[in-house]
Amino acid sequence: MRKNAKFSFKKTKFLKKMIIIFLILILNYMNLGFMPLEKAHSYFNINSLITQFYTSYQQEDWQKSIDLLMEIANKDFNSFILQGEEANLVQNNFRDVYFNNIKTIQEKSLEKALKYLDKYYKFYKYDNVINNLKKEIEYGILDKTLVDYTGEITHFFTHCLIAYPNLAFDEKNPYKDTYDKDCITINEFNSILDELYANDYVLIDIENTYSQETGSINKLRLPKNKKPLIFSFDDVVYDQKKIHTGLVDKLVLDDKNEIATYTSNNPDEEQIIYDNEFLTILENFIKQHPDFSFLNAKGIICLTGFTGILGYRTQSKSGDRNTQISKVTKLINRLKELNWKFACHSYGHYHMEKMTLDDFKKDTDDWLNEVATLIGDTTIYAYPYGEWDKNENAKQNYLKEKGFNLFFGVGINNYFNKIHGNLVMDRKPLDGYSLRKRQNEYKKYFDCEKIYDHENRAIPYKETSYFL
Ligand SMILES: [Zn+2]
């Protein structure tokens, strides 16, 4: 008996195999191509899913329809494509169900809401409402790990980096003292980032610190044990007058939409470099250390306008204005995408106190007409030389009238306060002079002597305290 049972079992298995082979042959005959065993199974499976899909589609059960579509797509993408028109309709109809479901789950559990949101996100990644909801939920989850921060906010600023120290500090370079006094080198910037990161500083977005509408200071919440840091970069004009004296020529976008610098110190040599300016260096640093940037914070670029911006001659007096504008617009869009922020640093970079009210108004209007039109609105004004007019309010009032409500000064102490009704934040300079003179004040951030580019700078570190 036992033997017989075994035999008949084997026989059934054999018959099953024969039936499958027979089916495969029929499929082959039907011009469906030869299918391996596994594929034949999945073919029938997909057909049954497609049948189920059409049933739920007719019943307008959008949740079930989209789930079935996803299952079909996972098994065989070609079959998914076949449902093209219906797939679009399902996506459109499911959208409101999706949104309402996320909202309902969000009330009970943010984590579950995010999981549900992520499941269908690929269909709605260009939908602004869904994107904002995703950010809100993600921030809600993150917020549980954050702590209130009430301490001071450190704000450093510098200018374009000295990319070519041999040229910058050359005896014959008429700008050598300016570069020494106002700028830092690539080596110095790299070391500063390393030290600030090691000391638990984290970049924060200036726009999260205050309300752009009212100008009031926001309460900060940060990852535990992190200290807030803001970086801004002034001028970033790459003045034609100073070309080939130590800075790069301009910022550019490569064909992969990556930011680089372009320099042509010798007529027959054009250099595209990815790590010789603050912007690319900071981007790379954040890629390597994502926790150095809180909520994708980057820096603020404070622009003048008298000879264009970012190395492009976009000023009204430029002969090549329109071409330059079309080139710089692509770069600006990319910078905004990367979350860089812009501020006004006046049009002509004059001393505010020495200007007449009319000249000051014209300077501000020129900036709004020639720079704001390229970079978009900003509510931040960085005073040239960190100076504002203490004798009269009219200039300040004009800036407020034009929508500016946060003002950057220059100073060694951190502050972020309302001064005579203006929200003002002081910034600490990073340059050769400060590195030599502010060793004590900067001690908690980094060791200035260690940072100092002894190899490239013309002025030795120690000597300076006697004659500068
Ligand atoms: Zn400046």
C-alpha cells in the first residue's frame, strides 16, 4: 500500500509538470515568447491582479486600485505601463483620499503618518501640498529629539577666499594688503570648518531665527548639545579690476548642474575647480558631515551691485548685460535649490554715514532694480563696513520702507537684538587681521595660531601684534 501511495504521488507531480509544460508550449504558440517556469507563474498572477485592478477601478476604490497598481508594477513594469491611462486617473483620484488619510493618521502617530505618506510619495513628489505636509511631519518627528536653545548665536563672516595665495600675496600685487586684511585662504577655511564641527557647532538657517514678516526673534530648537552657527560671505562680486590677483574669476555651473569656479590666470589655461571657494568647500564639507547643517542650512551671500554679482557683469552699465543675466540666473536658481540665502550689501559699497539721503536712496533703489530682480526678495541688509548712520533715522527708515527688517553689523561680540526698533545681528570677521589679533576672543571656536596659513601668508603670525 505504502509503495503504491508513493508511486501515485510521484505520478501526480509528474502530471502537474506535464500540464505546466503544455501551458508553456501553448503560450509559446500564442506568440507570447518562451517563458521560464517562474515567469509563466507570474504571468498568470499578473493577469489575476489586472482583473482585480479593473474591478476595484470600476468600484472607484482608489486605495485598493493604487495598491494593485503598485503590486503589478513591482512584478512586471511593462504590465504597469499598459495600464497608463487608468494609472493616471487612479493617481488623480487617489490624491484626496491619500491627503485625508495622512491627516487622520498624523493625529495619532507622526511616524505611522510618514510611513503611509512615503509609501505613495513617488506619485506625488511634485505636489506642493503633499511636500509641505511631508516636511511638517518630518519636522514633527525630528522636533521630539530637539531641545530649546536660549544661548547666543555665533555669526561669522568673510569674503571670497584667497584661491591663489602666490598671486594674492605677491609683492607687486596692489591688493595684497586688502586680501591679507579682509580674506582667509583655502587652508584656513578648511581648518576653521574642521574646528567648528569638532566643537559641536551646527549651521542654522538665518530664516529660522526670525520672522521675515514681523522681524521678531524666533525661539530656537536644536539637536542636543549643538551650538548654532551662521556663516555669511560679503561682496562675492569678483570685481573685474581685481581679476587675476588671487581670487577665482567667477562661480559657474557645470553640465551636471554642480557648482564650480572658473579661473583663467593664464590666457591659455582655463581652470574649473571644485574646492577652491567657500561655496563649494562648504557644500563638500556638509556632504561629508551632514550633521554640520541643521535642516539643510547653508550660508548667506551678501551682494553689492556696482559691477554685477558672482562674477557676472549684470550691472546696468554693462555692455553684455542680457547674456550675463541669462547665465547668472541658472546659477542663482541652483544656489537657491541648495538653500543658499541672499542679502543686500548696498549697491556701491559706500560708507552710509557719509552719503546724503538722496544718494543713499538711489544706491538702495539701484540695488533693488539690478540685484533684487535677479536674486528675488530679501529682508536682510548687511551694512557695508558694518557701519550705519547713527545721526539720523531717515536712511534706516528708507531701508525698512523697502522691506528690510534684519540688519547685519560687524563686531566681535555675538548679539542679535532689537536696537532702536531694528533687529540687528553682529558678525565676527574672519580674515588675516582677526586671526592675528583675536586669538583670545576666538579661543572657544578654534586656535587662531593653528588655523593661520603660515605657509602662504606674507605676514608672520607673531610679528603682527607689534605693528598692526
Ligand atoms: Zn563688503
